[in-house]
Amino acid sequence: MNTNRFFPASRLRRMREHDFSRRLMAEHQLTVNDLIYPMFIIEGENQRQAIASMPGIERLSVDLLLAEAKELVALGIPAIALFPVTSADKKSLQAEEAWNSEALLQRAVRLLKQQVPELGIITDVALDPFTTHGQDGIIDETGYVMNDITTAALVKQALSHAQAGADIVAPSDMMDGRIGAIREALEDAGFGNTRIMAYSAKYASSYYGPFRDAVGSAGNLKGGNKKTYQMDPANSNEALHEVAQDLEEGADMVMVKPGMPYLDIVRRVKDEFGVPTFAYQVSGEYAMHMAAVQNGWLAEEPVVMESLLAFKRAGADGILTYFAKKVAIWLQQK
């Protein structure tokens, strides 16, 4: 038997000649089932605010959010991730608005589960939208974010989200031990099926700027950084320790953030643990794509689709992306 796998017996281009054979040998696919749509919500009615650093993305009042959610369900998008914009008068050092049962996010979740129950609702568990200083936790007199007192606040926040009807709570704060504390509290309160998506490998990245503009925390942060709790971009092994700890404490799925600059981390996490692994194509990634598209330097659809396929190739089970709605429409048109 001829076992020669060298040219010309083996011509790797043979399988690339036609569309049908390229499709048959494709190793990865992007589908609507891979998409999670992050959305920003504001107070009021019939309110729609453009975000200058994120062209095409808007903050929506809850009534418009509900209408949009119905469109997303029709497109087949399985879940959205909600991020509230908190007015300055409701921000405080202790972030009490984060667990107010009548706060914007909690009201939005209740209405969504009443009117669009089939849509998965993911809520952000972190204090930065609610603190006067823009940090993800409660600070001491030196400005250092205190771990355990912050975790206690996060537990109250997560419980309020579960009580409102959130399907998945997503702690994005990077405090040590918060997953175990939240899991225990959810179990004790009768929310054993509320899932936890842990932002396990969240890096102190420079790609978050447009997001902070969107939720209104950039001005509060005043040029500060989050390096004492978010991960150093230089580190890879540390991410595996973070993921392992969160899984041991009860996380149902884990997140790597940002996305494309950290696809090596996605691959390492998936290979090491084999658990549901998600990645976030963050605001800075979105802004870069849109800037190039609007300048005519890149073609939007093929470049966006290629970027998201890279997430799948790296091992991501799902992707949080601001392109989710557009991608769902493009996939329907194929």
C-alpha cells in the first residue's frame, strides 16, 4: 500500500479547490448559539443614547430593551449580558445601589423574565458602576480595594439579581473567594440552579476604555487602574490557578477577558479543564474594528466573522460580543 504523504501524492490544495469540499473539512463553525449580546441600560422611557467610542452601540431604556430583546430571540441569540448605567446621585463609597431590589438592573431583569422568558439573562456582579471612585470594590483610606468586605457586598448583589430572576450571575470583580461565597449564599437562599459565570481570568487591560465610557465609570476612576486585583497581562500560568480556584468554589462556567489578545489563555483553559469556557470580545476590540470599517480600511462582515471564528478555534464555547446582533442577521442571510 502506498503510504506516501509527500507531494505530489499529497496535494493539500485539492480539498481547497471547491466550496463544498472546504465546507466538508471545516474544523470549526460559528453559529448563533455561540453569541451573547452585551447591552447597556439607562433610566427613563423611550431613551436611546449613542456611545461615541462604540459606534452603533446604544444605551437603552428598559422599554426599548424589551423590544430589542424580542428581536434578539427571533434571531436565535440565546442570551444577553446586562450592564446598568448608574446616575451620580446613586453612587456611594459602599455601593449600596448594587443590591437595591428596585434598582435599574433588578427592575429590568424582572420585566425581561416576564415578557421574554426564553432569553437567557446574565448579570454583571461588580461594584464599579455603583462606587464613587470607579473601583470594583470597597476601598480603605489608601484607596486599596478590600477583598473580604467587597465579597460580602458582592454576595448581596448576586442574591438580589437571583431574586429578580437572573439566569446567570457573572462576578467580574476578581476578588479572592467570591465564587464560593456567592455559591453558598445562592444555595442557602434556594437558588441552587442559578448559574455562575466566573470572570476567572480578567486582565488589567487597556482595552476596556469604551466600556467605561458606556457605563459612566471612566470619570470616577480618574485615571486610576485595577492592577491590584485584575490579572497582569504578562501572566499565563496564573490564569490556570484562578480558573481552578473558581471551579473548586462552584463556578459553572469560566470567562477569559479580553478576548482576541488572550486567545492563548482560552486555549490553555479549555485544554486544561474542559469546562464551559467563554471569552469576551471587549469594547476596545469592537472600537478598533469599527474604526477600521468606518475608514474603509477593512470590510466589516468578513473581518468580524473571522475574528469570532478565531475564538471558536481557540476553544471558546461562547462569545460575548457587541457584534452579536449583526452576526445573527448575517448568519440568517447565508
